[in-house]
Amino acid sequence: MPVDLLKLDNLLIELEPFKAKLVAVSKTKPISDLLEVYNHKHRFFGENYVQELVAKKEALPNDIEWHFIGHLQSNKVKFIAPFVNLIQGVESWNLVQEINRQALKLNSVIDILLQIHIAKEDSKFGFNESELVEAVRQLQQTPLTGIRVRGLMGMASFTDDVTQIRKEFKNLRKLFDTTLLSLNPFYRNDFSILSMGMTSDYKIALEEGSTLIRIGSALFGERD
Ligand SMILES: *Cc1c(COP(=O)(O)O)cnc(C)c1O
């Protein structure tokens, strides 16, 4: 299936009034597909698998902004730490600490989003509300200088029930706003990204205040 560049253009137009950004989720897709999107002047790509991300990073131009959006194992952070621009799915305090450790080793700072569990399913990863409050408290008490918490990320339930999806996005937006209010000025400026919405639910996500949508199949076609 060819890459749908017209859809990309239309999505970017659709995003404008919301001042949101789009990450092209290219997992499992060949380099040639990514190049097509790159040559269409798009620079934001999201990948779910460490090895695949590293291989694609090496094969493609240097001015791409790479987001890691998958389930990240602590022992693999070191492979993406030197170049990743945003780690979106940081789902545990352990992982926060490991990313901080790897960044300090490189003398750098890595941008992250804390992943929040908003769906009904148990299978989705992330902090719950009280864990988030605790993480923020810890961070403000003992700053980790290798990371910058840029915001929150979440995935809605896998369902056709749009009322349920909207409710989950609304909750995430509320959590984002209350977290922002609880941050001291030093952290508040950096905290500006709310990543929610994918191919099936991005319209609802935008209406509920998303600033970053992650779109795969609408651009690249269904995955195998
Ligand atoms: C695969 C994936 C997406 C993109 O999903 P589509 O439905 O193909 O748009 C978005 N976010 C995450 C976390 C993903 O794993």
C-alpha cells in the first residue's frame, strides 16, 4: 500500500486550528516509506521498537526528530539515549531513573512524557493518578537533571464507544492541567505536551485538548 501523502497534508491542515503537532508512526514500515514522508517535508517520526528505531535512524537523514512511543525496557534505554528527541511512553519511576542515568552519562538531557493509564483495559501501561502525583512530588523534591518532563501521554481504550474514549481523553486533559498547576515555575515552562490520539480517535483527542497526535495506519496503511 502506498503512503498517503494527501492524507498527511489534510491532517496537517486539520491540526492547524488546534496548534497541535503530528508524529508519523512508522513502526514496521520500510525505510522507503519513511523517505517518502521525509521528502514531503515531514520531520517527526515515531517508532515502537528499539532495534528498528536505531536501524532507521542510521539509514535516514539527520534532521529527523525521533520519538520513541513503544514499551521501553530499562536495559535498552542506552541504545536510543544518544539521539532520541522524545521518549513518549515512560510508564514507571524505574524507567524515569534509568533514562536519567543514561542521559547523565552522555552529559545530556532527554525529553520525556509520562504515560498515564487512562484506558479500561489492564493491558495498557502507565502511571495511575496517585503514582503521577507521587512522581511529580519526587521530581520537585530531588530534581533529576538528566531528564526534562515535557508532559503526558495516554492511550484510550480499544473500543467503538466514542463516549468512553472522550471520557478518557477528558480525564487525561484534566490530569495534565492539575499537574501543570502543581509544578513549580522551574518545571512549568517545559510542561507543554499532551500526546493523545491515533488514527481511530485523533479527532476526539484534538477536541479534548491534545497537542500531539500519533498517526500510523492513516498514513502508511494497515500494519501486518
Ligand atoms: C502504533 C501506535 C500508534 C499509531 O496507531 P495507528 O492506529 O496506526 O494510528 C500510536 N500510538 C502508539 C503508542 C502506538 O503504538
